[in-house]
Amino acid sequence: MEVDKIGFFTKNKQKVREMNLLLIKDFYNESGSKLKYFGLPSEEMQDIYFWKDYLSSIGAVERGTRGQEFIKQHDLVLTSFLLGISDKLELYRGDMDDILIYGKDYFGNKIDYPYQLVNMDYTGGLFYKEDKDKSKRIDSIKSLLRNQAKFRQDFILLITCNFDNDFDAEYKNFIEKFILKSEDQKKESLSRLTIEILIKRLS
Amino acid sequence: MENDLNLELSKEEFSYGFIIEVLTRGLYPDKFHVIREYIQNSFDAICKWRRDPHFDDQGSISIKVTNNSILIFDNGTGMDKQKINQYRYVGYSEKRVGESTGFRGIGKLSGISVAEKLIVTSSAYGVKEKNRLIFDTQGMILEILDLKSRGENIALNELIRNYTDIQTSPEEEEKHYTLVELNNIRPDSRILLDEDALINFIGMNCPVDFDPGFEFGEEITNKIKEMVDDYETVIIKVGERQVYKPYITPCKRPEYYTIWKEESEEEEDSELLCFSWYCKNKEKGQFEDKERSGLLFRSKNFTIGDRFLTREKLWAATPERAFYFYGEVYVNDKEVTPTSERNNFVQNTARDNLYKKGKEIGKTLSKIAGVDSEQSRAVQKLKEFEETIKNTSEEYEEGKISKELEVQKIISLYNLLDDSKKRINKLPTELDKQKSRRLMQKAQNLIDTFKKIKEKNVESKFYDITAELGFDDSCKKLYDFIIASLQDTLVDKEEICEEVIKKIHSLLREQWK
């Protein structure tokens, strides 16, 4: 990988990508085939740029900015052309949580489970609740795990999110529950579930 | 700057918004022509880049179909801010007739007719920015229709200003590209989202290389490069698949035909009007694939019209003979320009000259096809002749030919014999001719045999007693059957046969009375 060329990465992010790359390489060496990616690469596709040599296909979700959704989506495809990976790209237009819950994007494009690498690089937090007891994000991750589990294959799940001090307790609670959930998944032959949480303080 | 038309400065309005509706709804009845327009622009940008001093690769066009949009990307010269600004102007083009494939400045906006938004992002080499033009076509068309319903109109400049936006953002200096997105394809244009149909259209109409599976592709390409000015191709990919020009099989080795603008003894003194290559069907006769057989006009390596156009313009008679060939006619005269919709050439003296002189191609191919057709028919007839002789011989040997059919067989064999005599010289090989002679001899032998039998039958004609005894129809049929059987059984014992029949007659007279 030509790390010098990726000056747009922040140092921290780059460190995380490098760590993740080791994980991806291990998975690639074990399975002997390239990984099918699904995630939120953003229009700059920085993670894809870093990992593209190990990816067989890319399912990229982009919601875009409200009222101008098409611009970021257009830019994401432009990046894929410039990186020479447009033929591997499957663009899903819409909100990631909705897409995972309904299994398709706003234009009816269905998610093609299973994936070997799922990268949830959220710009927001994990714990936003629409209702008192309901979190769409958690529901969507549950939906993802449920659908992945049907295929009984290993996969890597990377989650990156913003975190606020106010949510410390809830975060710990979530992690505990989530780890338990992942143990359940393991029982269902999901032999490896890796969770990377990048905690970034909101300034 | 003269070219930098500024909408704000326009004081007089010479065009109105309705022109957009006319251009976009009326110009492209075939939706795929919209895609061809953008491929043409990309192709021109790539050809231009190939002549740029910074040129580093051949360039390519990539098309991505998502479930609601089509994106066309090329790494040609790209456009700077000024050119992106000019992109909005209907009919504005810096391309010169004869030099580029597109030149009217209309095709670039053709996406308006099929998509809700037209988004063009481009970056020119050496410029540290990219520019994006957003055309809200849906909003624009809705406003036009609304105004139309109220009997009002709007100045074209104002309309475009209201529904377009240009955004600029940083880009790497060495990047050069253009990406056109036809965003949210309208329901009546969804056919464009069918990748297979798109690949088929591009392969037939755009400047791509021959399919590597076509054994004569390389030979033909080299010949075209040698003959046709500025012949270029480009790699076009739709998703993962590279598009190639399709071909049909089985083809014979290609042949070539050249027509010059002026008659001259020295080729160097004359300009090439058009160059044609064609392959005949290896299996004789017309190609089964009627969609791909025949000839196509090409101009700047884009297809003009369909195969019907060449049949109509190059064949004075027997246009169906075009189906004996698979090929193309490259128009090299720069004064012969395609119409906007690329379904024909613009009517002018140069076109008239092309169609007039081009008839030489039709005439030559018709002649070849005619000979081929006669040969093919002669071979077919030979096969039928062989089959008939074989069957007749077998039927005769097995005694299956009734007396009633003998005359018919003789007539039929005579006809075949006559027909074969007429066609023998049209057979393509000496082997076929020898075969035909052998069959004719066999036919003659069979005719002789039948004749002899007939003569014997005539000689042994006996007295018909049925009238004398007043037989009804059923009795007469039975009598005829018995007598015929006896004659068949005793065909070589004529005297015995006659004696037996006489005895039968005698007994019948006694018993019947």
C-alpha cells in the first residue's frame, strides 16, 4: 500500500486503517479469497482506497445531504472511477439504518448478503433514540447480524462512531449487551466477530 | 471573452424555453441515442487527449448503471470552468464539422429528455479544481409545461439560469476527466438501465474494437486504419464487461471495395469517398442473422442509420441480396455529415455523390450474391435430384410404384433431367458437376426402364370384359385389382398371364350370365 499518497487521512484514522488492514489481510490469507465489502465509505472512499487490493466487491451506502442527496452519491461514484474500482461498486442510495432494516435502498436495490467485511464508519453516535426505548441504529445492526448469521460464515465487523461523555454509562451498557449478543451469534456458528470502536470526542 | 457567454449580460432574447422541450422530446425517439451522444462527447475528449503533449494513456470510457441512474466517465481532456459554463448553452460547440464526431452542441443536453437531473463533473489537466454542473431537468420541464398550459413562455437564458448550478471544488492538478450522470432515469426511459441492451447498442453503434473472437477482426481493422482517415477506437466498459463490436458466423475471408471522389488514373490524386469491407456467408446464401447481416454506414467510426439505410441507398434493385454479406461502409468525405439524430446524412451535394457512387458497391455485391444465389440454388437442386433418384430407384426395386404412377414418374424424371442440364454449369465445383452427370445418367436409365414396362403393358392390353358383363363400380374395382395383380406377378410371363385372363373371362361369362 502506498501510504504516502493518502495525505488526507488524519494520523489517528490512518493508524486505525492500518490496524484494520492487518485484520483484513489475516482474513484474506485464511479464506484464500478477496473480501466482499459493505459499509459507509463516504464519497472519498478512504477506507476502500487503503484496502482495495483485498476486496472483491464493494457495497457502498451513501445517504447524501438532505435535499442534495445526489451530489455525495455522484461524488462517491466519481471516486470509484478515479480509483479504477467502479466495476466492483454497488451503490446503495439512502440511510444505512433504513437500508439494513428494510434490506434494500430507497430505489429498491437489495442488499446482497453475506459480506466478509462490514465497515460502519458512522458520522454520528450509536445511541440516538427516536422513541423512548427504541434505537433505529441498534435495530439496524441487529438486522445486519441476523442476516449475516443466516449464512454461517465468518466476517469482520468494524464500527466507528462519535461518542460523547454524557453517554458513558449507556456506552458501557451497550458494549456489555453487544458483547453478549456477539456471544450468542458465536453459538450460531458465527465463529468470529470483531468489533472495533473508534471513540472520537466531539469538540 | 467572446466565447464566455454571460447569461447576465444578455439583453435581448432570441430563444424561448419551449426549444428545450422540442429538442429533448422530439430529437431522440430512440432513448439509446442519448447514451451515444455522451459516448461521442467522451470519445472526442479522449481523441483530443491522445493529441495532447501530456498524453499518457489511450483513455477509456466507463459506464456504470445503478438501479436508477447511468454514469458515463471518461479520462479525456476534461473541461475547465469556462467550458463547463458553456456546456449550458444550447447549440454552443467549439467542435468543427468533420473533425469531431459531435459538433452541434445539442447532444450534450440530450440527457434532459431521459433523466430528472443531469450532473456533469469535470476536471481539466493542469487545473487544480473540478467543476460541477447540475441541471435540474425535471424542474425545468415542469415549468415549461406549466407555462405552456397557460399560454406563456420564458426566455431560454432565464430558464437555464433558474435550473442550473455550477459548483467548484479543489482537485489534483494532473487529473483530467469528465463524469456525466443521468440521475433518476424517467419511467419511460428505463430501457436504458438494461445493461445487456446497452451493451448491444454500444457494440453496434460506437467506436469499439471487434470482438476478439472474430477471426478476421484484426485483418479488417488494419485495412481500415490503412484506408480511412482518423480511424480510432476506444475501450468502453459497461460495469465489468468490455464492449466489442459483434460479428456473425460463419464468415468467409473479408473482401474490400474502395470508391474515390473523382475518377483518376492515379490513386494518389484522388480523395477517398468511402471504403467498404464485407464478408460473405461461408455456408452459401443469406446469413440467418438478419439483424446483423447487411452493411452499415460508419462516419468517424460511429454507425449512421441502420442496415436498412444501406439497402435503400446503395441497392438500386434486389436489396435483399445485402443479407448475403456482413460488413461496413466507412464514409471518408468530411463534407458528408450525419444528421443530429444520426439516422442519415445531411442532404447536400456530397451526400448525393456518396449515394450515387455508392451504388457501385450495391451493384457489385448484388452480382456476387447473384452468382452465389444461383450456385446455392444449383447445389440445393442437386441434393433434391439425388434424393429423388435414390427414392425412385428404391421404390422401383421394392415394386412400390403402381402402374398409375409410372407415367407421373417418367414425367417427373424428365423434368429433373432438363433442370439438371440447365443448372450443371452453375454448380460451384467439378465434383458437383460429375455428380450431376452421374445422376442424370441414372435418371435416364430409370426413364428407360419405366418406358419398357409401359410398352409391355400396352402390348399385353387385354379385352375389358366389365362393360360386356355390366359390372357395377365395386365389381369393376375388384376385377381391375385382380387383373393388375396378375400382371404384376406374371410380368415376365406374358403368355401365361394372357391365358389366365382368358380363362377368367370365360368363367366369368359362364357364371355371371
